[in-house]
Amino acid sequence: MTQTLGAGEAVVFWVLGPIALAGALGMVFSRNAVHSALWLVNTMLAFGVFYVVQQAPFLGAVQIIVYTGAIMILFLFVLMLVGRDTSDSVVETLRGQRVAATVLGVAFAALVGAGIARATQDLPAGGLGNEGGPANIPAIAELLFTKYLLAFEVTSALLITAAVGAMVLAHIEREPDSRRTQKELSRARFLTSNHPQTLPGPGVFARANSVAVPAILPDGTRSEASLATGIEPEEPDQMRRPTGREELGSRDAALGTLDPAPLDGNDR
Amino acid sequence: MTLANYLVLAAILFTIGAVGVLVRRNAIVVFMCIELMLNSVNLTLVTFARATGTVDGQIMAFFVMVVAAAEVVVGLAIIMSIYRTRRSASVDDANLLKY
């Protein structure tokens, strides 16, 4: 007996299934690891909806909170620590490995997919009844604290071990006095560079405060030190400067202590 | 559509994750592919829970999620410490045990 599911569920499946599939493919094919993480978030959100549709509302919430909320953020944290520019090399270290992996993958998908489709085409969609709806969390709790109590307790041991292990692995051992004091730091800064103060911030004295806008020095020139690295500097519309004196660009001109200069327009 | 659609989708996603593990070189992306494989198995468990009409499958999926969380925490810490010593997150560069 073949149990067909409702039309609403079919719509959800045929909309979110391709989205999940696209997320998985995008994850594998993205050069940039951050893009991979975002594609995977896409897939995991679709999975969360699948769980809710499949009468597992608790798991759906856990999927979205734990997987997309916590685990993927952890991935992004580590990506930012490790540096997102450590992208993959395109070089194949094993000859023909990529082709072999793809062939293997297609063959495996065909085998497992066809096998599952044949074996489960008559799978009865029995449904959980009330346990798939409002009573889902009490049903899970009851099983979790009776039948699966031992597994649950072992899980807590696993989690605490993982937390301690992560702390041990991520810990950096330092010599007790290896940290430089503030005095040493400032001495090093004054001795080694001719620019002891902080660099000028972008956009200071300019008409915009975007990071792409260079700071304007009092004499009206751009401060090269204020340019952010990796960003194309852009030139905002500057206020019309007084044009009356030949020593334009002097300190007076910027401070406005010149004689009132004739302006072309009344834009002041 | 039947419940088999979900199972086939899960099988395809599992395969994509497995191919990703084989193909990609960045250790973090390899980890993401493992997460994808675990997730597709979870979808299978939830689908079978629905087919049999019991909550046991959902509880197994729940345990898989817990184990996946622990695995990710430790794995990412290992990747970070390898990156600190070798300045690389590529799985090809961690080959000291080979020689």
C-alpha cells in the first residue's frame, strides 16, 4: 500500500528540497570557506523546516538553534581566527582524485538512492498522532528519562569532556613574565617608529565618515595614513574652498581666518 | 510523493557530503561536509520515526546532534592548534606522521 502525503507537504518538499540540494552543492563548490559556511546554513535551515513538517517540532527548533545558531557560528569564528584567505589550492595532489571521487559519489548516490526508493516505496506514513504535535516534547522527555537514561547521562560526560578538551587544545602556554608591560611597549613604539601616536581615523575633517574616505589634514590635503588597507579610497564631494588668496592651502585658508573670499555660488 | 522522497533526498545530500570530504582540502570545509552527512542521517532517522509512529528515531537524531556538537568543538580546536604551529588549515600539510 502506497501512502501519499498531503499536497501541502509536497509543496514544502519540492520547494525546500532543491534549496537544500543547492546549499549542499554550493558548499562543496565554493572556493571561499565563508561562502561554504553560508551555503551550509541554507541547507540546515531547510532541514529544520523538514523536521517540523515531519512531526518533530522539537528537533526542528533544536536544529535551528543548535546547528545554524551555535555550530555554524563556531565554524565562522574559527574561520575568522584561522584567516579566511587560506582558501583551497586548486592543485590536485593525487592524480585523478577529483574525477574518481565524483564518479564514486554519483555511483554511490545512484546505488543508495535507488535501493532506498525501491525498498521504501511502500513505507506507511503512519504518523505519530498526538506525539508528533503538541505532545512531542513530553513524549521525547518521557523516553529520554526512562529508556534512554543511560545514553543521556553518558552524553553529559561526553559534553563536559569535549569542553575540557577544547580548552586544553586551544590553550597557549606562556612563560609567566613573557608578557610585555605597558612601559616596554610604549618605549618600543617611540624607539622604532617616527609615528608614536595613533594613525588618523578615516573621514576626520572630511565631509563623510565612511572608512573609504580619507581624512583631510588642516591644510586641505589627504592624509595617506588614514586610508584603510584593502579598501579603494573614494573621493567625496568636498566643500568649496575659498579661492581668494594665492596661498590657497595655507593654514588660514582651512581655518577660515582669511578675508572673506569671493565665492562663485552661494553654497556656503 | 511518499516518505521515500525524504530518504532519497537524504541519501543524495549524504553523498554530496562524502564527495566533499574526498575533494576539498581545507580542513574546516571538510568538517562542514561531515556536518552535512550527519544532518542527512538525522533526516533519515526522523523520517523513519514518522514511518514507525514512535519517537525513538527522533531521540536518536537528538543524540546525533549532541555528539556532532561535541565533535565540532574538539575538531575545530584541533584545527586551530594545527594552524598555530603550521600556519595552514590544509589537510595536505599535516603529514608529519607519514615520514
